[in-house]
Amino acid sequence: MHSSLIRRLSMEQELEGHQGCVNAVAWNSNGSLLISGSDDALINIWSYSGRKLLHSIETGHSANIFCTKFIPESSDELVASGAGDAEVRLFNLSRLNGRGFNDGAITPSALYQCHTRRVKKLAFEVGNPNMVWSASEDGTLRQHDFREGTSCPPAGSSHQECRNVLLDLRYGAKRSLADPPRLTLALKSCDISSTRPHLLLVGGNDAFARLYDRRMLPPLTSCRKRMLPPTCVNYFCPMHLSDRGRSSLHLTHVTFSPNGEEVLLSYSGEHVYLMDVNHASGSSMQYTSGDASKLMTFTPVLNKLEHRPPLSGVFQNGLRSRGKTAAGIEKCRMLVEIAKRSLDNGTNIFHAIEACNEVLDGHGIDIGPTLRLECFCTRAALWLKRKWKNDAHMAIRDCHNARRIDSSSFRAHYCMAEALEQLGKHKEALDFAVAAQYLSPYDTMASEKVENIKKHLAAAEAEKSNKASDGSHKGEPRTGRVLSLSDILYRSEANSDALQDGPRSEREDSDFDEELELDFETLISGDEGRDVESNIFHGSLNLRIHRRGDSTRETGACGSPSSSSQNGVAYQPEAVIDMKRRYAGHCNVGTDIKQASFLGQRGEFVASGSDDGRWFIWEKQTGKLIKMLLGDGVVVNCVQSHPFDCFVATSGIDNTIKLWTPSAAVPSMAAGGSAGPEAANVLEAMESNQQKLCCNREAFLPFELLERFRMHDFSEGSLQPFECAQT
């Protein structure tokens, strides 16, 4: 993989052979075969060299296949699948006996029915042909050893005693970093490091990915008794997402980099984030509960230069380090000047941010503190002008770094005040605005900022006093107003990130007796999954409403062995590894199987599908968008790079698999595919995606689906649920 090849990617061919959404694609170890699983419950095996279907297997699954893989070191004869029927099945392709590509049904070599909810992901260990690991929404990750048994009784059987639970996370989910784990962590994804196979990464329906060392885990257990979650090696979560407490925020995919040194996390309703695996305790990339609020709290620093980059990386004995050319420094200065002009003119904000990213992430150790300070402040102002989801949090990070370089920087304080104001944190914003005014007494912008924030705080205080004076009306009998579903949806989640971070007086003075939470299950089904001509989906909507804090939903009759109260010891939140890089531009709210993947043998690029039918490729080191491709009529979910060639397979809601090669005559940033020619305006497509994210649509996703697919027939009698879009 190289950027020159990435920019020439175009769709070479569509592989036809499924009759439903293609939810999983994976290569074998040498890249000669591609396997796919679909809503039609078929596993298809494709030839890479011939670009054709070799085998089509009727698996016997009664619901959508979400994951399928070749078992390593099995001569590509063993394949495994996991599906929405909560089953894991193993098939031996040697039993096909050359029956041709339409092989029909074959008896599975192994059938594991011990999960109670959908199996979302399978993992294997390189070099181990005897085991497969399955992650399920029932909160367990199970280890299936083909040598110990080829079947287990169905979940709920009176004689069920499968001792294959490696991770019991039925009390593992956390609302926020400060909260103890109490709820079921419905697992969405898992991965095993190819370089250090004892490391296991899992992600589910909260904000935190977890890294475990399999050597340190307790012995395999039965599912009859719920266990406390085992100690993990590391938690991973961007700091600004760690204390949100939003029930809708969750991971859709986690994966290791090819060298095992980094992990990639993809969030529903959020962006894609890169983290380091090996950051030592106490490093700047690690944080604990409360650090996010400290980042937003003004603390005066006496010395002007509080922090400089390590001398070994930038200057030694007052001289620039060897190998750092003047041409590189001059290029960085030019990029910063270009970014500043874009900021002043209010144009090309996206490209100006990418210019700053190239300076800070690509040449950060080459430049001195003065240019770094200027670049941090410029990028912070650009984040605040662009206003994509969580751009204000990115600006806060840049302002904090700028203040570490120069604690008397006016721009750092002013931008910090503006960022906090955008997040609704007006009291904290006032402290920084006053500091900015002190640093530059004659600057009218700072004075106006201080006055505006003071006016807002005064208005908020007056409104609060008025509500307090009207408090007597709260005790009067309710009129019995019937709440609409829209009322509940808007009440269950804040309608914007500003409400999440800002004043909560509206929440506290609500007319609602109790806060409600909602769980959605959207099943899109039909005879063939979709009527191609009319573009109509058929399906069912299951909606469960429960009171916030209702423990019976997750713990059942047996109760929870919550670690927060065990032995009377107060819960101590864990340290978490923070983000290293963010990749933005796509949209991930419509499906919970959307992948983010490394491209290339060394993982130099990052790719993700999107709800707009496109897939995006970024440069890993800088986060720069390299390519946007149109790859599906509705949603791209899966992106899998060939292990050796510059070749990518993608799939999504369409019933075909797309193959991409660097065959375009002219390199470009955008390219069409199966859905037709691509529009030239890349920024317009990304802005549209960010509007969906900023509207926080995960709070009312079923209506997003209704809008998108228009004519759903939500009937209860669907025999074959085709879950193309699920949260």
C-alpha cells in the first residue's frame, strides 16, 4: 500500500452470489481465498485469482451470519461462522467432495449453542487450528476447543454445563469511567493479537475497549454463575468520551494493528480512534477519572514556559538535531501560514486542519516550541470554526498543549474559553476569558467574550430563580398528560453534545417522575431481504422501555455481585489509555457491525465504511483523508485489505462484494463504484455525515431508519429476520 496506489483505487468487479446483506468478509492467510457470510445464511468461498465463486454452503443458521473466518493451519478446509441465532458452527470443506459452487447444505463438524444472544464476532490465534473464540451480546466471550467436543446443549437446557466461558462480562459494562461495572457488556467485537496471541481485545455496548492477557485470566467457567469481570491489562477510551454516561455510546469494531502495537476503535455515533497498546503507566497518554474536568479547569502557572518537547527530539545544545533539514522546517512554516490564512478568510477549513495535522503529527519532533505553539492555537481555532462532532474537545486538547508550551499565550486562553462556551461550560469558560483579557487588556474580542459569558450566566441564574419560585406548582397533582414516544426519546438522551456537557438544570427540573432508557432492536426482513425494484425493506421493531437504574433488566433474580460494595471497599476507577489519533468524515449510526480496519501489511492506512454508502481511507500517522469511494447503495460495513496485494474487498447492505484495485488511470481523492459515479465534492459528503452525527441520532435511530428506507412493514410474523441495520 502506498498513497499513490490508494488514490488510484477503483472498483474492479462485483461478486454476485448472496441474496442478502453481506455482513462479513475475510481472507485466508495467503490471500488466495475470500470467505463471506450473509443474511441469507450462506457461506460463500471465492477465488482471488479467478475472481469467482468456488463454494456456496447452506449453513443451517436460522438468522443472519455476522462473522465467518478460515481456521488457521487447517489447509483452508475448516471455516467457522457465528450468527444471530446465537450459534457457532464449524464446517469442513473437504466434505464437499467437489460438488461445485452450489454445494447446498452440509452437516457442521461442530455446533456450539451455548450463547444466549447473537454472536457478533469470531477470533482465532495465528498457528492454532484447534480453537475459535466467540463474542456475543450475552456478555460472554467463549473459547471453543474442537479437541474437547464438537457440540454443546442449547442455552437454557437443564443439563447445560459448558465450561467454555473465558470472559464473563455480564456485570462488566460501565456508564462512565467513575462508575463501577454493573450492567451486561453486550460484546460487539473482539480480536487476538497476531504478534502476541496472549493479548485479547474486546469491545461492546459501552465506551471502553478492554485488553486482557489470556495467561492471567481465571480457568474456563460455566455460565450458570455470573462472575465479577476479571482484571484487564488496559482500558482504551478517548478522554472526552469517558465521562459521558450515555447509554447509546458503544463500540462497533475493535482490532489490532498488524504489528500489534496499536489498536483501532470504531464508535457508533462517533468517530474512529487510534490508541497505543504499550504506553507505560503515568505517561501523558494515560488518564484517570476526573482528568477530563481538570483539563477544562483554569489553573494559573507561574512560569511562562511550563513544558517543552524533549530536547533529544528537537534541539540539542541549542542546535537542531541531525537529519532535520531546514527545508522540512520551512515546509512546516508554510503549512501553518496557509492554515492561518484559511482561518482568517473562513475558507478551506478542512484542508487547513489537515495542514496543521501534517505539521504536528508528521513533523512534531522536528519543529521548535514557537512554531508548535502557533500551530496548536491555529488548529484549535479551526476546530471551533468547523464545529464537527467533538471538535470543541479537540480544541481543548490543543489549547491545553499550547498552555503547556506558553502559559501566558493569549490565543490559547481565548480559544479555550470559546471551546468551553460551545460545550455549555460557561463558568469554566469565564475563568479562561478573564485570563485572556488580563493577558491582553486592550483586545476587544476578549472583553466582548467576558461580557457575553457573564450575560449568559446571569440569564441562566435568573431562569433558575424563576423556576425555584414556581416550585410550589410541582406539588400539584399531574394532569395525566400522555407521553408520546417522541417525548420519551428526546428525554432518554440529550439532544446535543452541548446538553451532555453543559448545565443540567432542565434535566433536574423535569416534569418526568423518572428517567427512562430505551433499547432498540430493528429487524429488517423479507422474502429476499429487499425488493430491489421498489427498494422496500420489510422488518420489525422491538422497543423495550425501562426505568433508569432498574437492575432487574441486567442482573436478573440472582442479583449483582457488584464490585463497588464488595467487602465495603469503595470502587476505584481504572486508568485508561487516551486517543492517539482521530479519523473523521464518515458516519456510523445505522449499523453495529461497521468495521474500521488497517490497510497494508504495516497498517499505514486506516479505512472505515459509512452510512452514506461510501468508505473512507485516511493516512494513519496524520489522519489525513486520502480517498473516499462510493461502494454501496445504502451502507458499507466491511472493509478488508488483502494480506499481500494492494487489493481491498468491501461489503454492506447490497448483496454483492466489491473488489477494489489501483487501476484508475488518474489518481483522485474520490471515486465511484457500484452505486454510480462519485460526486466531486468530498467536503459536501463529509459535512452531511457530520450533521447526522451532531444531531445525536443514536437517540432515535429507528426513525432514522424509517426515513431512510421509507416503507418499512413492521410486522411481527417475520420468520427470517434480515438484520441489515441494527443497534
